[in-house]
Amino acid sequence: MRTLIEQATCVLPEGTRTASILIDNGVIEAIDPVDVENIDERINARGYVLIPGVIDDQVHFRDPGLTHKEDLHTGSLACAKGGVTTFFEMPNTNPATITKEELEKKYELASTKCVVNFGFYVGATPDNVRELQQVDQKPGIMIFIGSSTCNLPVVD
């Protein structure tokens, strides 16, 4: 689906200006000039401000294990409300995200609960170096050098 957002006040790296944005299947294809052929939807955004989505690279949604505080669904809803389009969650949950299996479970759970883009850190422990080498999807490896909500400190 091709969507054209017209006359938006856009916040861009070079400053703020009125522009049109072409979105093709959920991906920004062009910002002025745009090809206006074969548009499925036009949105007049005059009077509205269009800003880029924020990436929050350190969230603690506590899912699984401590969901009475927050979970992936409520945390991702809060992200969307605040303009955060992508988050990366820390591994100090219960159980801790320190194995390939736990990380895969998190991605599967998030795919059913989250309303924004997501990624998960995997936690390093003194004993899981080989396990970390087998993990396919990892935006990063988190090393805790102090106390945390689970057994994650690496002291050496």
C-alpha cells in the first residue's frame, strides 16, 4: 500500500520544514520530491507535526517473571504513546535472558504482545560464553558488573 502524507511540518536532521512523505508498505520511500503516481491513500497533514520515531535502547518490561510491574504489551503501548517506535529490553527478567532458548521465547512472546518494533539483549554470565556464541538474534550482549534483579553479575 502506498500512502502519501502531504503538507506535514516535518522535523528532519537539517531542520523543520513543510514536506510530503511517501510511504510504501510501511516504509518511508521518499521525502519531497515524491512520486504521486499510484497512491492508495492520501493524508492531508497540514497543521500537524511529523517527527521521527524514538529508539529506546534500555527498557525493563520485566516480562516474563515480574509482570505485575509491567509486561511487553503494556510497555510497548507506553512506547507508542510516547513516540518510541523501537525498544531494546534488558535481560534481567525471571528467568534471565541468558540462553538461546530464553531469547527465542522472548521474541515469540513479543511477536504476540508488542505494538512497536522490538529487540532483546542477551545477558552474559560467568558460565554462558559458549551459549552466547550460538545466539543468532542479538542486538547486544549485556554485562552487569554490579547487582541486578537476577544472577547476572560478571566479576572477572
